[in-house]
Amino acid sequence: GRAVAIKQVIQPGYAPELNPAERVFQEVRRHVEGRVYGSVAEKQAAAEVYLKELAGDRERIKQLAGWGWIEDNLASLPKQTV
């Protein structure tokens, strides 16, 4: 087997508010909560539509989840070769 170099990425201590996924979930909840839906499936569909909208908006995702410590660690990872 080949040896694989693995770089350790230091993350802040446990804090859900610093978890990028939590920030995206918070944004989705902000968008879909406070409305009355006919069913859970309708609410899920509204969340999925908004997630697709977010996926197409790189700048918004960067605002939500692109903190400096994440970008710095990503930039310091070795470049992948194909």
C-alpha cells in the first residue's frame, strides 16, 4: 500500500454555532418556519426548493459557512493530483 500524507485540520472547540452545516440549517429554518403547510411533505418540499436555491448561490453559502478558519485550513491542504 501507498503511504498517504494526512494534514491535521485544527477546529475550534465544540460550538454548534461555529459548525457550517448548522448555519445553513438555521438559514433554511428561517426561510420555512412561521408558515402553515398542509403536510410535512409540503414543508419538506419548501425546504428542498430553498436548499437548491442556496446551492446555486455560492456567495450566500460563503457568507453562511466560509469563515476564515475554514478557508485558511482548506487553503493549506495539499493540492490533489488526478
